Amino acid sequence: MEAAPDLPGCIERIRGAGARVGLAVSPDTEVEVLAPFLHVVNQVLIMTVQPGFAGATFLPEMIGKVRWVRRRAVEAGLEIDVEVDGGINPATIPALAAAGRTCSSVARRDSSSRMGSGMPRHGCSSRRAPRRRQLAASRE
């Protein structure tokens, strides 16, 4: 949200190119700024740490933002992925899942990573991923 001075125009160009639209909000941004855009996005990313600091501490107050987005999406009948990024681990996932997150960005150290020993490996898994694969296959 913070990086696009002409957000409606940016969303229109992304949609015009046939791509999915996602918005990200930092911890300092009020989640309510998303309200006018929820009907035109596919995904909302809630930063659950202050961005830019590797190993930053999870901010539990971001769970309320996840809950807010999920509630608004359900009330409007929208299918929006709610992704969280930062401080995601086995201790934080249950509360985020209960709040309505559908996707998590996770960085971990993995010596078997193709990027090399000790480099972060990232992954995001959505509960709707199998349906997306079906839709992609039907378009081929």
C-alpha cells in the first residue's frame, strides 16, 4: 500500500496484464486502508514483523489485521488469500490460522537448499493451491 502513489491505476495496469493483484501492508499501516480495494485484489500480505530486519520479532497485534481482512472478505463473499510474512514458526501459525490466514511466507536455513548451504529457502503454500493447479491445467 505504502509504495504505490496511484494505487487504483497500478491495480488497473496489473489486471490489464492478466495478472493477479496483491497488496501488502506494513505493521504501521492501518489495515482499514485496504477496505476500498478488497473487491479488486486476490491477495493481501500482512507483514507480521517490521520489514527490513532479518530475524525480527513477530508482532502478535498483527493477528487482528489478519482477522479484519478475513472477516471483510467473508462478509463480501470475496476469495482473497491472506498471507503473513515475518516471524512465522510453529508457535505463531495456530493463532494466525485461526484468524484466517491462508498463506505464510517462511524463511528457514536449509543446508539442502539449491541456493547453497545455510541460505534461506522461502515457501508459500495456499489452501487453494490444488484448485489453482486445476484451473491452470484447464487453460492449457
